[in-house]
Amino acid sequence: MRRFIWATSYVAGGIAAGCLSAYVAIKSTGVEALEAGTPWLSRAVALAEPQHFYVRANYLLEGRLPPAPGQLTEATAETDSDGRPLTGSCVYRIVSTGPLPAWWSISVIGGPSATAPLQSTAGSDTTVRLPNGSAEIMVYPSPRPGNWLKSPTRRRFTILYSALERNLADKPPAFAIRREVCL
């Protein structure tokens, strides 16, 4: 009887270790900084590489289809442009730093996964632009005048950027994330 219990525990431990290592590989493979000095991370470049199985599995694990390579660009930021974690206890200003694509979207999600509850979204069709054509969006827990995205209160969050861009998968989004003040 002891042999059966030991054999069963070895098999169960092996299965658990295998599942854990697969999960870690799926979550960490292909995540690359798009450019040094920017907070934007992406899996878009890795979708075309040999480890694409794990990159695609990440999207499927979140219940989403992977973006079409060469058409839809997706990037996430968990830190501001100075490398500090994004937290609901601070106010952030997202400012465009260059030309913007015809269609883009910025969303604040309540956690590190794209399946976390979506807090709010601003995009090319809803954002009021400044006279010079640039865009500026405030991220704050309570309503603000102008372009505003709701952040969760007192916890960390992630910013998700999506855009229709061709052959720009390795180019970072034209947005900087600046911390204004912490409450």
C-alpha cells in the first residue's frame, strides 16, 4: 500500500511541476522591451519566432486570440516612463510623443493580465486632441475634465496599448507615461 501511495505522490508531483513550468514558460516567453528607456513591453516580435507556441498560448490562456502579425500592434506598460510601478494612488499623464497611427486605443486594466476587469478606454475616435494634434490623457481614480481614464484605487494596474499599424511591431507606442503626483 505504501508503494502505491508513494508512486501516486511522485506522479502527482511530476504533473504539478510540469504544469507549473509550462505556465511560467507561457507567461515569460517572448516578453520584450520595445525600446530602451520606454515602459512598453510586447510579445509582437516573438509571434514570428520559433518560440511562438508559448507566445500564442499566453493569449489563449487569457481567452483571447493573438493579434495578427503585421497588422495589430499590442503593448503593455506596468511602469511609468521613469520605471516606477503604476499604482492607483498616483496620478499619471499619458502624452503622445510623436505621430499617432490612424487607429489606436489605450486602456487601463486592473491587473497584469488583459483579462483583468477593464477600467476604461480612450482611443483615436474618443480622445480630444490638442491644437497641435497631440493627445494627452489623465489617469486618475476619480473623474477629471478632459481626456480621463479611471484607474483602480490603491492597487497596481497595467496600461494596454493597441493600434492598427503595419510592419511596426518592434516600434514602441508614441506615448510617454508621466507620474504627476501621488496621493
